[in-house]
Amino acid sequence: MVARAQPDRKQLPLVLLRLLCLLPTGLPVRSVDFTRGTDNITVRQGDTAILRCYVEDRSSKVAWLNRSGIIFAGEDKWSLDPRVELEKRSPLEYSLRIQKVDVYDEGSYTCSVQTQHHPKTSQVYLIVQVPPKISNISSDITVNEGSNVTLVCMANGRPEPVITWRHLTPTGREFEGEEEYLEILGITREQSGKYECKAANEVASADVKQVRVTVNYPPTITESKSNEAATGRQALLRCEASAVPTPDFEWYRDDTRINSANGLEIKSTGSQSLLMVANVTEEHYGNYTCVAANKLGVTNASLYLYKRVLPTLPNPFPGPGTGRVDNGSMSLAVPLWLLAASLLCLLSKC
């Protein structure tokens, strides 16, 4: 099929009038009736748009055109767009069907009909609505505590989408304002986590994307637990620290760093470090220092291993011959609990 050259836009009315005059003539056109003189038709992107046009007489000379040129002149299709076709469900209908509507289809369309004296035209403005779509959002970022942070979220859509930001915390705080940019001044560790950008309009469901903000901060000792143990027993000292990145731990006794050796074992996992003593001796008692460090800082805490003294219990059953002599007589030492039990037995006649 050979494409036809499109006339200059300013000359379209004149060209259309001449074209209509060349179309086959039947009975005179008595009148032309359009369902609506001027109308706005709103269609969602991807749907089918039908621009309605009706006449009262089958002999009418009718054409469709838009800002780009002539689409149909009578039954003759001028447009090369395969999505465009006529819809004629009745002899008097001359509607234009556009399939898979896109944003570049938006604009004014004219249905023109030749009458006895001059063309009658009716314009339809096609409005294409587009669901919201986030086109650009900040990548996940890592910053130091106290820094200023700017998050970006850009979206397309018709009507223009409304942008809202939300910090995904248990409270789910939604930030005031509807801006593409979210600024956080002097960010704190509590403001780390995921941030959700939502782009919404009335065309379709909102588009939602997330960005993660990691806030680095120096270590802080959150728990240091001393302990006590008897000689020959096991002992455990525990130290916990909060930090991002995860801190490294070291243990010291006085000014000497402790390693896992000679009955001592250090286990550090995540934010916690344990110092374990397998068999406590006298030399293990005293002060210990837990040190937590990352690239932003270092902190420490003192812990103590105290000596536990186990109580000695008296022997409730003395051996044979144990007793004391009072005024030349021998008496056995009997525990008080045994005397009390015997007394109760006598009273109850057991």
C-alpha cells in the first residue's frame, strides 16, 4: 500500500471541503445530527476508544481527521495506523474506533459532514489517562549518623500522580507534603530502615517502591554482666554493644589482651561477646575490660569476676562414741531436729 502525502495542517479545512465534494453524490442531505456537538472522551491507556458520529441520511459525505491529517474520507482510509478503523453498527453511524490507545493519540478529532451549503463539523477531544508508574527512585544508601539525606522518587501518569513517602516502622509514619524529594536533616539511627514511595492517581492502583537507608553509628555498650564463681567451677562474662557496622570485640585483663588459650575462650557473634573460663582458679578473679570498636569509634566497659565462697555444712550424724562428759556422766550429742521428731512421735502415739 502506498502512503499518501498528508496536506499541510493549515490547509486541512480547504482540502477536506474539496475532498467531500469529490465523494459520490446521492440524494441531497437534509440534515446532520451528532449525538453531542462537542465532547470530551476519557480513555485509559491501552483501552479502546470509540468516537461517535451519526448522520440522518446515508448519502452524507463524511470524513474523520485530527491534527495530523485525514484519517478517513468516506470509506477510504488515509491513515496508515492499523489500530484505527471505522465502526458502523447502523447505516447512519460513522464512528471512529482506536484500539490500544496511547498518550500520543490524545487530542482533538473532527467528524465533518458535507451539507448542501457548507460542511458541518463536530469536535471530540480524546483524553488519555495513564496509570501511575514510578520511573526513578533512589538506590539503597548508607550514611553516617548526623548526615543530611535526600531521597528521590519520580513518577509518570495522567493525571499527574501524587507522591507520598512513608517510613516503614511499627508506627508507619507518613511524611507531610506531596513531593518527589524527601529531605532528612541530621539523620539519626532511629531513622534508618525502609522508606516507601507511593505514586497515586484515580486511574488505577498506586505504584509503590521502597528504598533502604542504613545509618552508621559508633558502638555503645548496652549490657556488661559481671559474674561470680567458686574455684574449680566455670565462669562467664558477657558484653553487648549496639553499633553499625557490627562492632569487633576485644577482651583485656589489666593492660594485657586476652586470647582464647589457657582455659579461656572468647566467642563473639554479632553484637555480643562472651568470655568463658573453663576452670576458675585464684588468678582468674578480678577486673576485665570489654572493648567494642568499628570504623566510627570505640568504647569499653569494665566487668568483674568475683570469688564465691561455698558454705560448709555441719555433720548432723556424729560418729559412734561421740558425746560429752558432764559431772562424770556420759551424754550423746543428739541433733535438735531428731529430738523434735521424737517428741512429735510420742505425742501422736506413733
